[in-house]
Amino acid sequence: MPFVEFIAGWISGAVGLVVGHPLDTVKVRLQTQSVYGGILDCVIKTYTREGLHGFFKGMSFPVLSVAVSNAVAFGSYSNALDYLTQSHHNDHSQRSPLSYVFMAGCFSGLAQLFVTAPIDLVKVRLQNQTRSRSAGNKYRGPLHCVAVIVREDGLKGLFRGFWALALRDVPCYGLYFLPYEFTLRMMTEKGKQPGHCAVLAAGGVAGVITWACATPMDVVKARLQMSGGGGRVYSGVLNCITVSVREEGIRVFFKGLLLNSVRAFPVNAVTFLSYEMILRACVD
């Protein structure tokens, strides 16, 4: 994978993570705990009990490791799209068909799964620790969290919720790049380089559409990841879906949808803009 894409993926992912992590913490808690009356209630209780630090729990580990997952996602998408385009077209000046964009996006979602699964698991476990620092928590930090999970469940424990993550990420990464590319083309004259406003708008639209589709499986994924970490224990994806619907109704799968949508636009707008700017600066 090109070193340039690795650097661009790392920086853009880190920027996006810092922008969106506080709301992501609120979203995860709403999806996995039933003690909050809504978004505002969760925000108030988190700040009252834990201060500002509470909104940034679990962030250090993803920031350090997002370089790999973002490089894999963006790099595999770019390489897959190049392969599909070169295999079916001799005129490389033509824009890639949107069907190829979707397939390349799905491939990138599959490729980054094995990197993302352990990182996301640790993030969710740390975000769900609601006690203050002095009150004591099960996990003292990212590395301690990994050690405890491995000790209790073995290496396979780091991939808890993997299938739910796969069902979320593989199709949704296709949806991630598809609206981005479509919006970018609509806002850019053919043959010209997209402007910053077009990249921001396309990235934001892509994020909102993707998370609107991903939220139901995101809820299942988060609950499975907390299974064994203090949350309710489920035997698998289907069991989690069945139990959740029976106890909380179909609307349970839309917990965090508003937050995901609100968070998705600025986070993904900044992520794509950072990636494009860094990529252009390195290539020029």
C-alpha cells in the first residue's frame, strides 16, 4: 500500500476521530445502556459524573491505531477501483462506473475488518465505563483492557461482535464511497479537480447516508461487544436481534440514529477533506 495513502489515512482518520468522539461516546452509551432518557440526559449525566474526560474515554487507542485501519480502508478502495477500471476499460480518462465504486467500497470494508474489530471493541468497552477515575473501573486503559479481554476470553475475545461489524461495514463502506463519488461528480465540472467545498459537502453527505443505513447493525454490534464486559450476554447476532426486539421493540435499532447523523456530517466532511488535501500535497 502506498506510503502516501498510509499517511493521509492516518491524519484524516485522527482528525475525524477527535471531531466526532464525544458524540460517539454518547451514542454508544445510549445504544448499550437503558439508564438514559435521551441524548441530553446522557450528556448531562456523563458530564456531572465524569466531567469532560468522560466524553473522550477510549479515544487514545483508536487515535494510535487508526493509521492502519484508515490506510487499509482508503488504500484497498483505491486499489480495488483501479483494478476494476483497468480490467474493463481502456480509456482511463473516463470516470469509473458507480457500480465499480460500490464494489470497491465493499471490498475496502471487508479488508479493514480484521484491523478495526479489536480497536472498536476496546473503544466501546472503555466508553461504557461510567465511574469516575477515583471510583475505580474494570479497565485502567486500552492496553489493560486488551490484556483483561485476552485473559478472560482468549485472543478470540478481541473479535467479539465481529459478524455484526462485518454485516455493518461491508455493505456500508460501499454506501460510504458511492454517495461521496456521486455528490462530488454532481458538484464538479468534468475534467476539473474538485474544490474544497465540494469535497466537504460530498464527505458530509456520504457520512449521513452511511450511518443512516448502518445504525441498526451498529446497535447490535455495540451490544455484542459489551457482552462479557459487564453488559448482557448474547449467544450471537440473531439472538441479540431477537432479544432486543422482544424487550424494547423495533425502535431499539434506531437508538443513536440522530446522533450518528449529526456527528456524521462534520466528521466525514473533515475526514475526506483532510485526506484529499494531504494526498494532493504529497503527489504535487
